[in-house]
Amino acid sequence: MTAADPHSQARRAGTSRRTALQALGAGLALGAAVWPRSAAAQSYQLRLAALSAQRIPAQAVIDRFVAKYPGSSVNMTAADIDQLYTSTRVSLAAGTAAEVLTVQPGNGNPITIGQLNRFIGDLSGFPFAPKIPKSLDALVRFDGRLLMLPIVLSTIGGIYPTKTFESRGWTLPRTWTEFLALCEKIKASGMIPIAAGNGTNWVNQLITYALLPSIVYADNPNFNEDRRAGKVKFATSGWKEALNKYLELQKLGFLSPNPNGTSIDEQLQMVASGKAAMAIVTSGNLANMFKFAGHRDFAIMPIPASSDANKFWTTASASTGYAINAKAAGSEAARAFMNFLAEPDSVNVFASAAVSPTVLPSAPNPEVDRIFRSWSELFRAGRTTPYPDFTWPNPRAQQIHNAGIQELLAGKTTVDDVLRRMDEAYDA
Amino acid sequence: MTPESASLGGRPAQSRAPRRRRAVRRVAWWFLAPALAIYVLVIVYPMLAGIWYAFTDWNGLDPDYRFVGLANFRRLAGDPQAVSSLKMTFVFAIAIALLQNLFGLALALALNERLRLRDPLRLLFFMPVVLTPLIISFLWKYIFSTQGPLNTVLAMAGLGAWQLSWLGDPMPAVASIVIATLWQSVGLAMVIYLAGLQSIPAELTEAARLDGAGPWQVLRFVTLPMLAPAMTVTIVNSLITSLKLFDQIYVLTGGGPGYATETMSTLIYKTAFTFAETGYGSAISVVFTFAVAAVVLAALHVLRRREFEHG
């Protein structure tokens, strides 16, 4: 074969064309193999089951997630806690649950990590795992596995209008006596001291939980462990004092009328409209309070329940967090979303929308610092305890407490009877 | 093809007819099969599964559960909550069935007369029937709320003393649920009674009037006996729906205050889903199903006998 051989030239030309085409084909094939994968890595589809109180913060993070990964979609369904109990369990049992789920710490209600532990994935290997404070291990771990990503801290206290308090010279109390005196002043001014929304089932527990830290946990921070070991009972502990003080607030006329017939929305609206001076609820309700009031001049105060200011304690809990459905543990989309959620910028966006202190590192937030100032003092002093029910062995005791409060406020039962039934349910 | 021509094939027509009937039946079964399969899948299988779970300690989630025999039923027998819920279920059922029929009949009698606004009024009273109970319950929850329209109207009318915690005190809460349920269901009873009234021959009432019967006597001795079949339908229907009442209670009170409006339906829901005791919840369901069936069958027996007595 010579250079002058037209056939060989033609063959060469054919060969080079074939080679070029083969190379192009291989390139396209490689591209086709690689390109969709890299595109898929940048575009995720997943579902998120959220608590309706966290719809706004969750949506804020979702918007950022979709902006970072164009073409992604996060289908969020949000429901109130009572509906979430049912929908989460039923969808998990049916195998149709969302990839990312809302969970709560402990074992005391149907969506706690203890109850769902076989159905949610271990997050220990995620990059954010080491950033979760060790002090929260009891809340976010179950049987040694990290099952919940907490974003914000929550507390139970009185949400109050700061300008009203400042203009009337009302100062925040540090003892039960001071608290009653404050309520008396508020009542004398023509306002309702405490708006109560006991018509919403889960709200019933909140005043008890706000009082218990000073009465029970200030003296015995290990009360939960002692209760589990059977060393103490609800009926013979500070729980009795807490429930009696709850009733004392009603007897003194400090609670709004018809508490059992009032929903949490009405409760918040009473404060937002200036009819009432405070609503003792979880800090997660601050965003709704802002919405109802049309301004953000509110803060949250811990409720003292002891006559000794040194025993002034309050609650601090990662009451809600996110978990991965075990069936989606290998899902790139779920992993990407959880990692994104734990990024400092996302935590900051979430916490700002939720108006809450953060669990994970994030940028400073002056508004949150202002709103939680009195709570932060107790938090820094180590005078906080998680919500009392998170270590309970079953959801029944909590429900008996909620219904029992309604019965107590309606005068249909006694404190001893409620606590006896709670002990029975706890020990069952 | 005539029977004669059919017999030309060498087989008598009588022997072919059963074969044809069998063939028709076979075809009918093929047509029925898809619907039956769906029915078995979504009704029969879950029902049987529910009965099976009643003998287990399943929590509704874990695939592992134990067979516990009659333990759930023994627990139910000693559960004061179940007893009080059963009582409340019958309180609601009796109150709603009675009032629904009473108001339904009264409306039907009134709207069977020649009124100028008869048709629009019939439509108006029937309209709530086609709405979703859940939506209606949320509307009533707003109306009954402490600061809601009902208390506001009472205050404006100078009836401040009548303002109540409609959903927060036990007795008003029960009454509120009954009112919300009746508001929706009375229209259905009215329509059934109207149909019954229109089937009564005019000659009967005219003859009674000619015999000197007054309006009350016509109602008592002619209209009501002739309405016996309609009564059977509405009473049985209202008994069944009010015994399994759930949406209205769930939305309006959640079974509260305390347990004041807790019925078997809400108890079953809470036990199975909130307390994560699906096995026990299934046991309550099984017992309750038989209780409802017994009550409805007894009512049906009495009402049918009444129909027979009235010819």
C-alpha cells in the first residue's frame, strides 16, 4: 500500500472516518453515561412530612434547596401534630411514607424516635452528626443510634407583648409569688393575665410543663430516670403541686374564661389583639403570634413556680427534628436534603423563620436573642430540662394528662385521680 | 331460534335451557369478578385482618407482633373508658335518630303543603346533606367558639347570660355535636318522608276528612301509618350513621372536654393511632361492630313488624 494508491487512500480515508465516528460514538456514549448521572446528582425529587407549625421555616429551606439544585422538587405535606401521629405511622406501615419525616425525641408519643426506631435511618455517618451537642444525646439518640436531626431549640413559656409590659412597668417574675402578683396587676389593669387554649388537645399539657422544671427538676434533675426505675410516682411527686398551681391560676381568675372551649388560634389572637397579656405555649408559636398581631414586638418568659428564685428552672428541648425514612436511607435525594438542612445558612434561615435558638452552629440572630433573653439566662446557667414526657414509655400517659387537665378545669375530677391514672398508664 | 328448531340438533329443548342458564351464570360471574375482586381486597380482607389483629398485640407499625388470645377482649370488659364511650355512643345515637326523624318529618309535612316558597325551601333544607361532614364541622366549630358568632349574636341580643362555652363544657359540647349533626342530616330524612307523603293516595286523607277526622287524627291514623316504610328507612339509616359518628366529634371536641363526648369511634381511633395499640383498637372495633349490628337488626325487626301491623 502506497501513498499514491487511490484505494489505499480511500481505505485510509474510510478508516479514519470510521475511527473518528467510533471516537465520536464512544464520546457520546460516555457523555450519555456520565451526563445524566451528573445531572441527576444535581437534581433531586423527594417528599417531606412536616409539622404545620414548621411549614414556613421548612419551606424557606426548601426554596433554597431548589435554588441550589435546579430541577429538584421537594413535595412537603404539613399537618398538625395530632394528624401527624396518624399519618406518619400509617404511611410507614403501608410503605408510602415520605423520605424525610418529622420526629420527636424520646418514646412518649407516636412519632418519637423510640416508637419509630425500626423505621427511621441511622444518621451517625452524616457530616452533621459531630456538630450535634453531646448534651442532646438523650433526645436525639435511641439505642445508641442517631435518629433525629434537631435544628432549633424550643421552650414553653409565656409569650407576651414587650411594649405593653414596658409601658406599664410590669417586670418579669422570678418566683411563683411574683408571678401571681404580676397576674394580679394585669387583671387589675383590665386585661386577661393568661389566655388559655385548652380546646386544642396538646395545649393542655403546656402550663403543667412550664411549672414542673422549678417544682420537680430543680430539686431532682434525674426525676425521669427515677420515675422509670419506679422510685417515684407522679401522684406523690411535685406533679401534684404543679397541677394544683394550674388550678390555682383558674381559681384566681387569671386564665381566660372557657379555656376548654378555646382553640390555640383563639388563644394567640387574644394576646395578639391585646385582650390578654400572655399565652403559655411552646416557642414555636411565636411565628403565628407575629402573624396574628401584625408586628413582632413579643418575647417569651419562663414561668417560675417555686417560691425560691434559686430554683427558677425552665424547659429547653429539641422538641421536633427530622429523620430519614429507613426505606430511603440509601436515597441520594434524602441524604442531600438532610445535609443541606444542617448547613449553617439553612439552619439560620430555618431558625429565623421559626424564631428559635438553634441547635447547630449558625450566624447570630439579634431578634432571637432579644425574644429569648430571659430564657437564655436560665439556659446558660444550666437551669433547663427537656419536656417531661420525652422519656415516657408509651403515649397513653400523655393523653391521660391532656384529657385530665380538661376534666380538672371543668371540675369533673381531682388532681389525685388524674395522677393516679397517669401512674397506671405509665406502669402498664 | 324456536324450541322446535333448537331440538333439531338432536337434543331436547328442556336439556339445553339449564345449560344456557349455566352459561349465562358463568358469563355473569366473569362480569362480576373484577368488582368482587376489588370488594374482597378493600372490604373483606381488611375486615378479616382486623378481626385477626384483635387477637394480637400489634402496634400498627412493627411487623412483629404476638398472638394474645382473648387478652384484648378481657381488657375491654374491664375498661371503664370503653364502657363510658359506649354509653355516650348510644346517647348520641338515640338523640340524633330521634331528633332527625322528628324534625325531618315536621319539615316534610310542612313542605308537602302548597307554599309559595316550597321548592326553594326544600332545596335549602336539603343542601347541607351534600356537603362534607368535615367541612361542616369546621364551620360549626367556628360558630361555637368562645368568641364565635353564636356567643356574639347572643351578646348583641342582650342574652349575655345564655353565652356558653359550647365546646368546653360537657353538656353544651354534647348538644353542640347533636346540633351540628342534625343540621346536616335532617334534610335527608325530610326528603325520604316527602317521598313517603307523596305516595299516600289523596283519596285516603280525603275520605278521613269526610268522615270528620281533624288534622291531628288524619296525621295519627292515616299519614303516620302510611309512612311506616319511610320511617323504617330513615330510623335505620340515622341509627347506623349516628352510632358510627366520628367526623363531627373529632373536629368539634376531639372527644373532650376530658372524655365527655368520647364515643366508640373516637376511642377506636385514639387507641389504634394515638396510643399505638392497634390490636386492642381492633378488638374494640370487632365488639362494636357486633353491637351496632345487634341494635340495627333489633330496630329493623321492630319497625318491620310495625309496617306489617299497619298493612
